[in-house]
Amino acid sequence: MRKRQIHLDFHTNGTLPVGKKFSKEQFQTALKAGHVDSITVFSKCHHGWSYHPTEANEIHPCLDFDLLGAQLEACKEINVNAPVYISAGFDEKDYLKHPEWHWVCSPDKEEQAEYEKEVHFHHLCFNTGYLDALCSQIEEVMVKYNPCGIFLDIISPKVCYCEKCLSDMKNLGLDTENKDDLWKFAKIVFNKYTEATNAAVRKHSDTATIFHNSGHIFKGDYEFINSNTHLELESLPTGGWGYDHFPLSSAYVRSLKNTEFLGMTGKFHHSWGEFGGYKHPNALIYETSLSIANGAGCSIGDQMHPLSEMNMATYNLIGKAYSLVEEKEPWLNGAVNIADIAVLSAEAVTGTRDSKADIGTNRMLLENGYLYNFIDTTMDFSDYKLLILPDTGGISDDMIEKIKTYVNNGGKVIASGDALIKDGKFILDTGAEYIGKNEFEPTYYIPCHETVNGTTEYIMRCNSYRFEAKDCEVAAYMQNPYFNRTLEHFCSHAHAPNNPDETFPAAAIKGNVAYIGWDIFTAYANHGHLCFKELFTYIAEKMVGDKLTVRAEIPDRAVMTYTRQEEEKRNILHLLFAHTTVRGTKTEVIEDTVPLYNVKCSIKHENKPSGIVLVPSNEEISFEYSNGTVEFTVPKVDIHQMIAITD
Ligand SMILES: [Zn+2]
């Protein structure tokens, strides 16, 4: 899969001039300046217009030549791949023409009227003639241009109250007022959409790539995952996704075997749709480095001016990042990420997007410099050294059996909150007896281990769970507040102080199993108290500290990943560091960067390596090897440094 891709947005109102400044040479010059090897170009935009002569749709009213064909030709001449974008779900022209195709968001006519007044594109329902129209547009592109791929955007299952959906639901015996039934039918329609559009592509090509963009890859949703030939992880750090979304999403996607994927960021200051927005080159260098360090290729979002001249400031900016990716490619090809820790994704267990339990776990693992993957219940986790079950209950009986086998075979488990509880009992032997959910929130945590601020009572702003310690090490104790803050009684500006009259156990360790009686990961996602991480870290270090593959002396904001290139018989350590600053009201920017110097690293390695080299600069560094561990010092990490450790 090509690693230096562009996603070229081109949503153009029907009154604006299109293509007047397009030049094949200028298009090619920009792609070369950007070190681009693949670009997604437009057949049809969210406004509903095609950018080529068409029988299946209408060409943009102000375009008088085959812009798509010209772009494809330009790409082919310079060996740049060019998958084709077709808007699916948004088609504003058809929305105005076909009221019978409208997605109806609510049974309430006023709410629907409010939605229709929004100044934005409006969704169409795939359970109408719209799907047939879309498929004939896809087929036309396939026949006419035979592109290397099709990118459909932007789709997800949607509950729809249109006449057709409600009548089809009734015919299937589904209750149109029952939320579960509505979602069930939404999934039926969504599957009908993926099957029909995939068939429209496959009818004309066995090899074209297909991707259905929904802005997020739902963990454990194989109906969706398997409808794509590869995955593109839309994750613009400044566009609402933040800098945590991509590491978390990629930590799951790379656990899917044989699935190639891209990390998609943007060149924008904020997000999609922005003309005239540019981020600092250091931000793009960091974001593309983060993609490749996590086993992904790169895709950078751009938006072309309607006149269709490529913006050279944009491609010079992109070139600063992609020229570096190009140099690094020999150490990326075929690389597989190595991980010590598996996290059973709460999103995969519950089906709820952006679970706070996942987000908090991801943050702690990143900040601790641990090597980890997120998994769903279908994946094998027997080789991981530690399995984390964060906060959320509802784990299936099958999975519980697999976890028991894993523990019996020596695997370690850290679970928290509701994750280890079923029918009022612990599902694993924790050396403790479960009592029940605590009625108090917040509560206080008293550590039985070293912390930065010493032993005292620390506020825990989350659900908590009571148990009796029987045959376990107690790693933390809990105290309740005098009372919950209610209308009946409150104290001071926030919560009531701790009541020291009663102290009870809050974290238990027995053998291979540890249990934390707080929703500690959700709390960390919401509040980020240091003490939450200190408790988790104490337990993790105690259980697997001496087994972790890589240790690097890096700050909390740094990122570390480790990959294996089997063919080349070498491992690659990736160290990344850049700090973000909030600009405006909420935009995290990366501008100035501060290098890290003399980073000490220690890696478990079966045999003495034949060499350790900073790449791509090819500078050898000295190392010491003893007792299966290699130690070395990386002189400088300037945003991103790769270190190749050859067998
Ligand atoms: Zn509908």
C-alpha cells in the first residue's frame, strides 16, 4: 500500500467556476513537490455534482471538460495512484430534487424541519431509489475510468423514519417505536448499502480497492470492517479527533490480521472544508511520523480551489513531511508492531463509540511508554504478557472462559470497575469477595505504595466498588466522603471531605490477577488525576515490569512503538516527541519543537544484535549486551527518530 497519499476534497457549489485554471503540468508539479505517491480525486462531491461527462448523474454546471479524466491521466504519467471519490449519503442536489429520498431523522415533524433548515449537506436514505442511483454512478466510473480504487463518503448506519423505512420495518415484524428494532433495521439498510456498492465495483474490477468512510473504525464491527479492502483511519488531531484518537484507533486496527491501513490527517489549521488554513510543518511531520510508527501509511487531507489550480504552499508544506516519510520507507515496509499488553476494548464489548474507558487506558499506556494493542473478543491474546479489562462489564461467557485459560497459563490480568463482575461475583479469583457498588461518589484513595505526593487521601471522581479482602495483597484503600453532595446536605464548593472513621480495601492483587475497585480508566479520561495513573502503574509494574520488551527514558508526552521487519531480520524502535499548545479556544497546535537528548533505552533481545543504527541517517551507535538485554543511548530525538536493531 502506498504510504504518501493525499485525500483531495473538492465539494463545489453549483454556481462557482470549476476547472478554469487546471493544468496537467501544474497538477503534476504540485504532486512532485509534495512527494505524493497516491491521491484520491473526485468523481462526485457532497453537493451532488460530477466532475466529468456523465449519463448517470449531472456534470457540475460550470465545468466544460473531463476534470476527473484529466487528473487521472496526469497521475498515471508520473506513477501516482489515483483512487476515485464518490459522495455517498450526502448529495445536496438530489436532496433538493428528491424529497422521497430524504433521510428522516425524527418522527417529530418540527425536529425534522429544524434539521432541513441546517446550513449543511443533508443525508439521503439508502433504503430508497437513491441507492440505485449511487450504484449506477459507481458503475459508470468503473466502466469509463477503471480506477485503482473507490472511496465512498460519508456513511454509517442511521435510524431513519422515512415512509419506506417505517413500512419495511413493519413488514419485517419490527417495532418502529422500539430503539433496538430501529437500530437493527438501520444495520440491515447499511449492509444493503455496502453489499450493493461493493457489487457495483466488483462487477467491473477484481482488484480495485474499496473504502467506506465513516470517520471512525468501530472496534469489533466485522460487518463494517470486512466491507472494505483496507482501512483509512480518519483522525485529524485539530479537527475534533484530538491527538489521542489515532494512537488508540491504530492500536486496534493493527491487531486485525492482514489489514493494511492509513492514518488520515489534514494540512488544515482546523479541519475539512477550510480554504486558506495551514498547520506548521512540524505538526505535519509529527502526525505523519505518528502514522508510520503505528504501522500505518499516511494520508493528508487537502481541499482544492474550484478553479482547480493546486496550491503550492500546501504541497511545499506536505513535501516537508512526505520527503521524510519517503526516506524512512525501507524501515517501514512489512513492519509489524510488537506489543506486550492487550486491552480488551470497552467499545468492542459495549458497541459504544469513543468509550471513555478505552480513552483513559490508552492515555495511561502511552504516557507510561508501554507497548500495547487494543483487541476485541474474537482475537487471540494468549501471547500478550498482560491483559487489561477496563471498567466495563458485559464480557461474554465465551470470553470469560478464554480469560480463565489465559490466567491459568500464566497470563496476567488487571481489571477495574465492573469488568470483573458477573452476577454479583468476581469472574476470576482475586483473593477477595465482591460486596457491591459503592453508593458514594467521589471517594478517596489511600495508596499502599510510593507516590509522588506521599501517602494521603486522594480524590477519586468515579464509580467505586466494595469488596472484602480475603487472601490478597491490598494495593490501595478507600474512604468515603461524609456524604454525597445533594440538596439535603453539602460541604464547601465541591465534594465533602473524607470520613476517616472507616477505611476499606480498594485494590487487590492475587497471583496473576489484580482488581481495582474504581472505574479508574474512565476517571482518567475525564479528569486526568496523576494518582489514578500512579495506582495503575504500581500494579502493572509489579505484575509485568520485569517482562516488558522496551524501556526508554522518555517524558509522558513522548510516544514509543516497536516493530519487526521479519524479512530484513531487524526490529525498529520509534521514538517521537512534540508538545502541543492550545491556540484560539480549543485548537491544539504543534509549532516549536524541543528535541530530547541522550535517551537511554533498554530492550530485551534474544541474542546480541549485530548492529544498532540510527536510521535513515545510517549512524551506528554503541551498545552493551548482557543477560538478554541490549542497552544504548539515542543521542537526539527531533520529533521522530528510528533506531534499527539488527539480529
Ligand atoms: Zn429511510
